Amino acid sequence: MVIDQIKKINQVGSEIVKNEEASNMLIGKWVKCDNCKEILYKEEVHENLNVCPNCGKHFRISSRRRIAQIVDEGTFEEMNSDMPIKDPLHFEGYVKKIQALQEKTKLKEAVQTGIGEIYGEKAILAVMDGNFMMGSMGSVVGEKITYAIEEATKQRLPIIIFCVSGGARMQEGIISLMQMAKTTQAFMKLNKAGLLSVCVLTDPTTGGVTASFASLGDIILAEPKALIGFAGPRVIEQTVKQKLPEGFQSSEFLLEHGFIDKIVERKDMKKVLYQILKLHHSTENK
Amino acid sequence: MSNQLKAWDRVLKAREAQRPKASDYIENLIDDFMELHGDRNYGDDKAFICGIGYLEGIPVTVIAQQKGKTTKENMERNFGMPNPEGYRKAIRLMKQAEKFGRPIITIIDTPGAYPGMGAEERGQGEAIARSMFEMSQLKTPIIAVVIGEGSSGGALAICIADKIYMLENAVYSILSPEGFASILYKDSSKCKEAAENMKLTSYDLKELGIIDEIIKEPKKGIENDFEKVVHQLRQKILQDIAEIEKMKPTEMLEKRYEKYRQIGNTFD
């Protein structure tokens, strides 16, 4: 398929260039799938919801794209879009790093929260973003997610959380750790109010996020082949002094071990979420 | 004077082998202690000692993380690093405490939850999350005491409480200073520097509002005058239980919620 097109391009003129060099030359329009190594036309990947058309690998996507893929157009109203940066440890370079990332990603933090509709079904959404410090949870991320959960409880709406995170944010130390407790207890209140929570785990979901709200949804979905776990693979390998088997801590592994409900491909995600929301609709707003 | 100790010195003190362990606290604090075993699902995690007994005549449930004093005991206890079944044993017995209206005392001393293959297969993240989830709404007083090393989610998992004490030379942090240094400074040998910056001492955490009270340690070393520490702790816990039990359960839970709700909002 695409690789054949590349080969043709490579043979233009008399010199035959190696594929890898060609891919470097064509950077900008082409990307290489890090899973199947196929050279892909960027626009095609984009149109395919950032899933490799060749092997089905789900590439990481921004919170903005995620929202566009899931929420009905024009219905998303963002909450707390601009919370002040906090630097409790006065960690050297941290504020600058955040500011640079804000500039680069045009995001304020590693999660966007708001209210929106999915085929007309209203829900509160929290969508994490891996481009912002690997989706790590510091005080702002914790606060936004907690607020979103509390808002769902107050408005008697379901909540959907798209998770992608390297875990608690180290630069805010113990304050980051405490966000696990804060988000979790808010989740418990929502639970006690009889409201629905759905967590969607995407690549990667690890550390303090796995060990808090991500593991506590009434229904837990995951994208195919996402890395999901508490400890990172490198830490485990160093501890047990052996190489982890292929697929260890993948979505498929978690499904087999009973920790998630269902693996859902990106193209079906909106439909599946709608189905879940619709079935629970009568239990909300009571 | 001990207020002047460097953070790294406290890390070392918190980890000392001769430092009293959870079993010493149980032995000195609790009468007629009976250990209860197992999570009713998979196994019995020896990194946790859980059970029932009396605190000055009041029936209580104790949930404690246990490091070993000797290499042999440490091997048995997995160096105080729990597996998921440890947290699930804790959850089971905390719910039991709620059923019978017993206050819960949790004792925290762990280098972190065990990052092993089996732990991942059995849902380490879920077990920690579930423990915090359940504790946040348990209708019985919960008192937590950080006695040595309180590291990462593995410690926090049993630290959702109405009152949190910390021994003066204990440490409580997002992860070990070595781990912090290797992630943020790309050099684990910078752990001393990391410890200073992490705000992990009892004094730092009191200031940040993460813990409620510091239990002072005797100048001649906690292991040399342990009775004094236990006496202080006993009096304080008894007073707390009496105070918390005066509240309506809804008020107790609301206060517990607010405690964690405010963390992170109190500094700037």
C-alpha cells in the first residue's frame, strides 16, 4: 500500500534511495508507524483518527482532537480553562517549563474538563493530554478533575474521564501524591450519589492515575494495546531482574486479568460511550 | 536541636533497622492483640499486620505495614512492600471495623507498594485506589500514624484518615529521594539534594497541612525511650477517638473530605 507509493517515489530519477532515508527526506508529509514500521501518509493517518491504517496501532492524540472525536460539534463548554500554576516545592525551572509548554501546546495544563453532549446525551468530561508533561497529575490537574467530578455530582450527570498519564507529577512532590486522595474521594461521593462514571484508559495510563480514579469507574474501557499499569515496565524489570513478556501491562493483558470491562477501538468509542450513557440515562436526574 | 536535622539525616533515621517497627507499636499500644489474616481472595500479605485488640479498653482494628528488623524478617515481610492482597486484606478488615463500630488505627511504614510482576497481574493500582475509595467514606474514626518511611501511593493507600500523626523523624513523600533524584536529576546519587527539596520531613508536612501533628522523638533515640513515645501516642489517639465520636457520622465524613479537598489549595 503506502510503502509501494514510497518505493515509486524513491525510484524517481536514477538513484535508488533507501526507504528510511526517503522517509527522512519526506518528513512533514509522512510518518513511520512505530509499531509496524510502515511509512504512512500523514493526512491518511489523521483522517483515520490517528490510528495506523496498516496495523491498527492507536497513536496518542491531543485532548483537543479527542474532544472533537467524541463530543457533538459545538456542544463542549470548557470549565476551569485557566487555573494559575502552582509550584509548592519551588522546584527549579518548573514554572518556566510549564510556561514553555503552554506556549508550545496551546494548552494550559494536562487535562481539559467541561460539559458536552454525545449524540445528544449530556455528560461531564475530563480529557487528559499526554503532550503536556506526559499527562502527569499535579495540583492543577487534580483540582480540575476533582472539580469536574463534584460538578457531575451536583448537576446529577454522568462523568467520562479519558486517562493518559505517566502518574503523579514529581515536581510538585507530596502535593501531587495528595491529588490521588482528593480525586478518589470525590469519585466515592459521586458513586454514593448513584451516578455513573466511565473511565477510558489510553496509552499510557500508569502510576498515581492508575492507583486512583482510573481504576474506579463503574465501567472501565481501554483503547487497544495501551500500556496500563501501576509501576512502569522499567521499574518492574529492574526489580525482578528479568525482561517482561511481550504484551505485559497491555489493555489485552488487563482485560484477561479482569481489570477492565472492554477494549474499544477509537472508531467505535463515541458509539460505545453513547450506548452506555443512554442505558443509564433513566438513573440520572432522579 | 533535632529540628535542625537535615532532611537526608531523617531519611536515614526513618529507615534504621533498630527503629521501632509497627509490631512494636502494636505490642506496646494494644492489649490482647489478635492478628487476622488473608484477603479472602488470593492470599495473606505479610507486609501487612492487621488485627483486633483493645486500646485502653476500647476495641479497635489495627492496619499496619510491617518492615522486618532482621534480614530474615525482611525477606518474609517483603521489606514492607505490600502486594495487592495486602491492601485488600486491609480493606476487608476496615469494612469489618465499620460494621462493628470499631475505630481504626493505621500504621504506615513502607518503601512503597511492590513493583513486581505478580502485583501488576493482580491489580496493584486498583487495590491502592480501592483502599482510598473505601476509607474516604468509612463511618468509623480513622487515625493514621506515619512511623518510619511513608513512600508513594503504597503509603497513601491507608492514610485517608480523620487525624494523621507523624513521628518526628519519619518521612512521607511521593517516592524515595533516590527515585526522585533519578527521575528529575537523572542521577540517583543526588538523593541528599532531592531529600532537601522534596519537603518530606514531619516539619515540612505539618507546614503544608498534609499531617495534623508531630510526635516528638526522645533526644537519646526513639529506640531507647520508646515507652515515652507510645504513652504520648496513646493519650492523643484516645482523645481523638472521644472527640470524633462526638460528631455525627455525616459531619465526620464531611470533615475528612474537606481535609483532602483543601490540600494543594493552602499554599502559594
